[in-house]
Amino acid sequence: SDLALSGWLGALCLAFAAFVYLHNTGSEHAATNPDEYLYLQIARLTADTGQWLPLQATETKHRNTKPPGLFWQGMAATGFGEHQELWRLRLPNALFSLAAAIMAFFLARRMTGTFSAGVVAALAYLAFLGVYRHGRVFLTSAPETFWLFLPFFLLLMRPRHGLGWGTALAFGLMLGVGLLYKSFAMIIPSAGALALWTLHQGGYRPVVWLRREAPKIALLSLTALAVFALWFLLDPQRQFILQDFVLKENAGKFDADEAGYLTNALWGKHSVWVYTLGWLTNAGLVAPAVIAVFVLAWRERRRMAPAEQLLWIWIITLFLFHLLPDIRYERYLLPAMPAVAVLCGVYWTRIPRWVLSITLAACAVLGLTLLAGAALLTSSLSDGAVYHPIDWLLLALVPAFAL
């Protein structure tokens, strides 16, 4: 039947997307950030000491620019430095990205009751350019994206359970792991979004909320911060954590340069406008669909389901939080991209065909450009066997499928 066929096609597409994320993780030419090798070095030098802490770096200014979660993961993946291969260091992050895509799949399927919406959500998440760039290499946003989104996923998968004391404690532990990958400051948008959700669910009755829900939010926040505090507790050089990470890396993001905070907010590479466009730059070629989702959600805001409201609370809270510092990067929005992917799955059938055709046209043009570039490179070299036949096939299939 058509339903069975679409199910098989969806499963094949998901399998291919997973292959793309797992393939060639050991390559030196993978799409990455130039700082990746610095963080690889910190993980290796720390492993060489035989201790989990303190973190080591060749230059002191680099030793505590991130919490230890990523480095501990790298040390564990390489057997404490015994097997220092790129694919071992990158593989856990690719798996975190696939796990976030699985969450998007199950949420979209639950919210719509259709398998196809789940497939679209998972594929949209893995197709986002920012997710691919920062979701499989070692210098990554994949782990914190997974851990920070996990409480929202569990709330939506089991909405009747609400935020009980046990749930608040469990969520605090999950968020604490996420903080160990990113920063203690991330408890603000995470706990803030959950607080807004419980306030919204309770009909905006502040007195009742303060009595019933605020203590649970406090427990959640204190538990997460206690997990993060293990870094201070276990590190024998905690004074350097305060100096390098708390004051320089975190508080330093509020130090405006000579131009001033307002000028930087309105102009320059860290401006509010560039940061806001991060939703589109992170989405990459899926940006037309994301714009359509935002427009459709705004039009239907008065009829929005509770599950979708929680996703928007997380998206907006995270966006506003990172709007405050003087330095704003589009990758700071990545923890909200699973929620955006779920919304893509929910709204996909309502997106006008011509909007989706923009992405198809861009894929066709990009595919033809890559094919022409490969042909030009081959013709200009004396050794014409630059590409394997399978490479030519894949290069040709991109514009062919798009067309």
C-alpha cells in the first residue's frame, strides 16, 4: 500500500541520514571549527596526566575555556588517550545528534499521530546546516543540545505526569550533565522555560505557582548546579576555574569593547540582527521551510496545542537569554533546533509547495555547481582520476533528485 511504501521510504531516508552523520568522522577535512584541534589537544594533554582534572593546555589562557564534560567524553572515548583517533573522539557527538533526531521523531509522531511527521522532524533536524557543522565533530554542541532538550522531550511524551518532585530531581540531574558540557549559566533558560511552562499550565496564578511549583523548580535548579559544582569540588586548581571560566569566559561576554554595548547590539558580527538570522543560518537550505513554520505558527497561535506551546516557550526563552550578552553566536541557538525540527514535522503538510521548491532549486543549483567544479578540476589536472566513479554518481544524484 501507499502507507507501507511511505514507511519504507521514510525508514530508508533516516538510515541514509544516519550514515551521512557517521561516515568519514575520522577525516581531517570534515566540516568543523578551527578551534577543534585545540580542544582535542586539551583532552589528550589531560589524559596524559592520568587524572581527570585539572584540565591541561599548552597555553594557560586555553585551559578552562569550557567545562570538563566534553574533555571527559574525549578521554573516555580514546581509552584515556591510548587510542587517539579522530573517529573515536567524534563518534559520541554524532551519536548525540542522532539521539536528538530520534527525540524529534517521537515528539512529532506523538503530536500529529503520523509516522511521516516524525520522519520529517528527524530529517529536518539532521539536515540543518548548523546541526551538521556542530553536531558530529569534537568541538560540538551535540551533547548539551541533547541533555538540555531531554526534560522537554520527557514532559511532552508523558504530559499527564507533570512536574513532580521525582521528575524535578531527575530533570535536575539531566540538566546538570548539560551544564558540564556548556556552562552553569544555561540553568537560567532551562529552568526559566520550565518555570514559565508550569506557570502557564496553572493559568497564571502566581501565588499558587509559588506554593506548588516554585519549590520544584528550585530543587531542579539546585540539583543541576550541584552536578556542575563537581568541577569545582574535584579540581585542585579551582581558583583558575573562577579566573578563566567564570570571570573571563562567562562574565567577559558582557564586557563591551570601545564601541559600546548598544553599538555592538545594532551593528557588527555579533549584532542582534545577525544573531536573529541564526535561525536561518542554522537551518541552511531548510531555511524557507523554517520561515514558513514560524509564519504558520504565528497565524495559528490562538489555536496552538499545549505541547507546541512548551516548544515555543523553550525556543523563545533560549533566544532571549543569549540576546543579553555582548557576544551573540548563532550556534547558541542550536539547543532549540530539535524543537524547531519538531515544529517542521507538525506543519510540513501545510507549507506551500512553492516554499519547499525554493530548497529544491537551491539543491539543484548547488549540486550542478559541485558537479561542474569536479569536472573542471579533473580536466585541469594531468592525472584525470581525481574522483572515484561512486563520487561522480553521488554528485550527479544531488541535482537529479532535486530536479
